[in-house]
Amino acid sequence: MIPKITLKDLPFYQEQGAILIDVRDPMEYQMGHLPNAYNIPYDHIIEGTKKYLKDTPMVLYCSSGTRSRMAAHLLNSMGYTHVYDLGKVTWKS
């Protein structure tokens, strides 16, 4: 089971060294994203996270929560042990 966290929890995880990953496509990312978030689109998540150790804390999010949940489960199945789902994050233009 992948732990679900909230925006309120995010600073705690970042203080612990978690990497914040926006799994939306690059165009969505350019329209707005959380500060210090890396863009690793869902369909590139395997290749994009290979540089991280399996125990690296990672917090994933997207615009609906679907892609972040799927990416979190995929990373967990690959042996990543500290994956957290921030889920849906939205922006106002």
C-alpha cells in the first residue's frame, strides 16, 4: 500500500530529503508546478528514476491523482521503498 500524504505534510517529507516528482507531461508542468518539483512524466517514470537509490524518498503528484497513484505503485513494485502519493494538485491561472 502506498501512503497518501497532503500538501500540509509535504514540508515534513521534503525536510527528510524527499524528491518531489510531478508526473504530468511537460506541457502541463510548464503551465504551473510546485516549487522544487522535478518533471518526470508518468510514461518515463522508470527511466527517469533509475538514477535514484531504491530507498530515496519520493513524493509524486499530478493533476487528478491517477497518474501519481499508478506511478507510485509501479515504483513500489520495482523495489522503491519510500514512495508517497501526494495525488491531485491543481493550479489557478
